[in-house]
Amino acid sequence: MLTLSSLHKQTLSRAFCLSAAVICLGSSTSAWALFDDDEARRAILDLRRTVTTTQLELQGQIDKLKSENAELRGKIENLEKQGEDISSSQKTYYQDLDNRLGSFEPRTVTIEGVSGVVQPAEKKAYDDALKAFQAGNLKRAEDGFSAFASKYPKSPYLPLALFWGGNSKYANKDYKGAIAQLQSLIARFPNHPRVPAAMLTLGNCQLESGNKAAAKKIFTDIVSKYPDSDAAQQAQSLISATK
């Protein structure tokens, strides 16, 4: 294939020869003597047509090269885009595969300081109950957390299930059930970070059940044991309600 540089050189060479011929015809009186006026004009016109034709051919070749280069660039860009798409698809595929395989495998996790092995169905059961609580479906949440605590007694999610289950029962005014569940959490996991909040709900259960003495003791214990907690601030304000 001709390059743009070689095409320019050929055209310049042709143009130079043609120009030289025109100059020779114009400068030599003896040459003009060989032609009459009509023949001279025809010769000049032929030379001009030849130059014009050569220029048009060169321009056509240049345009063709530009078109081929543009097409080649388009193909290269398309190949690069396909490569990027393939790379992205592979990455998505392997991430999805890892997630799907992970959903069938038990995993060791640590939840708020409690470590243990969690089965896929176990995690889903907890998540479903928590979503019900967050959505305000307290009866469904209560049933879900109670079922979870019974089915997965060694789960690292158990303290949270007891905590949210106790709060669900409290919201449903099942004070007796809430007290039992929250007391279980405090007894089994005394150092769990949810204990101060669990004690606060426990104190409210006692208060709303009419047992002010028990409520006052719980609120006082919160202030004494966890003075820097949010639960302590709320407990302090509730102590006056136990008088």
C-alpha cells in the first residue's frame, strides 16, 4: 500500500516535469514555431488536464488512506472495548460465583465480640427477624427471634437475638416474656456491649408491670455499673418515676 509520503513525492515529481514542459514551451520560440495557435492551446490544456487528473488521483488516494486509517482506529477501539467488557464480565462472574458458593458454606464470624460458626440458613433466619423488627412488624420479629434462639443456641448471633427478641416482646407489652429473655441475655453474656441497653428495657418492663422497687434497683445498677453509657443517662431520668 502506498504511504502518504510516497504519494506526495510522486505527485511533486510529476508536477515538476509537467511544469518544466510548460516552461520550455513558453520560453522557446523555436518550439512554438512547430505548432499553430490551436495546437499550442490544446497542448497547454492537455498539460493542465494531466496535472489536474494527477492531483485528483492523489487526493483520492489520500482520502482512501484516511478512510482506511479511520476504519482501523475504529476496529482497534472496538477490540479494546470488547477486552474491557470481557474483563469486567469475568470479574462480575467470579464475584457472583464466590458469593453463591459462600451462601452454601458455613463461616466463622465475630459478632459484637462473640465468635462462632454461622450456617447460611442461620444468618438468613436472624436477618429476616431483624428486618421484621425494623419494619415495625413486631409480632413477626418476636416469633422470629424466639425461634432463632431455640434453633441456634450456640450462634454468635444469639445475644442479639435475645436482645431484639426481648425488645419486641416489650413493645408488644409481653413484659413477662421480655423479662425472661433479657435476663437470659444478661446472665449468659454479662460482658456483652448490649447489656446496659438490655437492663434499661428490663427496668422499663418492671416499671410498667407495677414493680417500682425492682425497676429502681435496675436503673440504679445501670448508673453505677455503666456511668458513661447512654443507658445510664436514661436510667438516671427514670429513677424519679420509681418513687
